[in-house]
Amino acid sequence: MEKQLVFVKENEAVTDSVAIAEMFGKNHDDVLKDVRRQMEYAGIEFSLGNFSESNYTNSRGRTYPKYDLTEEAFALVVFSYNTKEAVQIKIRFIQEFKRMKEYIQSKEQPKAMSDKESLLASMKLTIQLNEDVDGMKEDIKQLRYDIDKKITLDYSQQQAMRNAVNKRVHKLWNEDMVDKSIYENTRRIYSALWKNLKDAYRVNAYPNILQKDFEEAMSFVEGWRPIFNGSHSA
């Protein structure tokens, strides 16, 4: 099987000194001398980026040093190989470098989607976005619910509650809607109403009634009537 002239190493197209020796009919040691000479001439910066020393194992299982070369390093080393046959071999190497670079580039670029694939991807993204939005709506709904369970009456609501209690107590007292033998004065009616209100909403003080229950609590106050069994006397 013919040796691969150009291969991929660390995502870069390279050849090696072994391939050069075989293709140009040279002794590998002589090619190594050519490589090292050009590295010396080219300088450290160029050499580090374009030549890489490694090893290979021959058919007898013995390990020897070799160099991997970029296309620029290859051109530098074989520049003086100018027989007719050598020029044809250079062309083959150049073609292989070009082919391998195109192969590397094709792997790096994402495959273009067909219209059908693009539509399906768009639909999938839309569905995912809708699911995310629905999830956010549920989270917001739950957050609002949690907040509603914690926010108590603000100052204006507390004032409105006190006014409603005052209005209800005076209405009950002035219209003789309470048993005045039990509720000797308005203070006892106030006490009974406040106690019933706190018990109804399970709070130790009316400001702790939740805002979500405000309207209902106001209706409770406006419709409240004392029980005439003495159980609400203070």
C-alpha cells in the first residue's frame, strides 16, 4: 500500500521526512540533514511552528527519529530538488496538501441544513421557547401566590378596617341592635367584633390579616352582628 503523503496532525496538514525520502528516492539520513540545515537557516521562530521532531518504527521494529513538516517547511526543504521527476513529485505533494486542507476545513464548518431541516430546527426551537415561557409563567404565578400568602394589610387598609369597625359598632349601638344588658357600652362591642375578626382569619392582631383577604374581611366587619349569649363580653 502506498504511503500517505500528507496527513493530519493537531488539526494541521503535514508530511514527514520519511515520506520525502521515499518519494524522492533519497536516504532518510540525508533528508534529516537537509531538514536540520533548513531549520538552522530559518531560525527558531519559524522552525518551532513548522517542524516537529518525532519517531517512527521501521519494518524491522526499530525506532528512529523523523520530522513532521508543514507545507511551508516541506517547500523549504525540497526547494533544491529540481530534477524533472522531483518536480512532478513536488506537484503531487502540493496537491495532497491542498486536498488535506480542504478536508480539515470541511470538518470545521457546520453542515448546511436543508430547508426541511431548517424548518424542523426552527419549530423545535419555538416549542422549546414556548415551554420555557410557560415554565416562567408558572414560576411567576407560584411566586405571586407565595407573596399573596405573606403580604399583610398596608397602612391605608388598616385605616379602612378601623373606620369600618367604628362605623359598624356605632350603627349597632345607636340602632339598638345589641343587647345592652350584655354590652353595657361600645367598648364591649368593639372587643367582641375585633375578637371575632381575628378568630375568623386566624391572626393575633388585625394588621396581620393578608391583603388578599382584605375585601372579604371588610365584608365580614360590615355584616357582623353580636351573639346574645354573653360569650363575646370582654
